Amino acid sequence: MSIYRVIFTWKGKELELKARSLDLTHPYFVSIKDLIFPEGPKLIINPAEDELLKSFGKSKHIMIPFQTVHLIEELMDEEAQPSKVRTFKVIEGEKEKKTAKGKTRTKKGSSTEDPTDTK
């Protein structure tokens, strides 16, 4: 199943909508139906998504003028899913500092040769 991403200008701002149905048969407007909005609880609020939800969240069908449309892209359902947030591993260990002579100093004061140092 295809999902359409439409990027357009509205009230002086560039917005992006996703929808399941798109009709381009009208001579002056792009007809967008079955809008898709992110669902579920969020830890981080995206102001652009929040504005879209407030403006078009209750709409079943919108028509925007062709002149305001910048891009219409057809995506497969899997491509339209937002990327997942990945966690980074925290590695705890001794902090090391490089000295001017190419040696590595550890927190305890011992030093080792730097194998990547080319002299």
C-alpha cells in the first residue's frame, strides 16, 4: 500500500503531510484524504507536528492549491515509518589524555605508547 508525502506552503510556512489517498484530477487543487498523523505518547514534542495536528487533525479531506505544492512523493508503507530512536551505549572507563610526545596518559598516571603515532 502506498503512502503519499506532500510538502506545501501554508500561512508562510513549509509543511509536510502524509496521507493514504491523493487525487490530482481537480484542475486547481490537490485533494488529500485519509491523513496520517503520528500517534502515541511522546517524550519530545516536535513543534511542526504539533502545529499540523492542531491545524488539520480533525480534517477528513483537505484541498490545497497546486501553486503551494512543492513536492509530492509516493512511498511504500515501510518507508513512510519514522526512524526509530537508537540508544547509545555508555562506556565507563579511565579517561585518557594524549601527551605532546605521543604517549597516552591514564588517570592513574601511567603512560603507554600510542600505536597510531607515526614519527
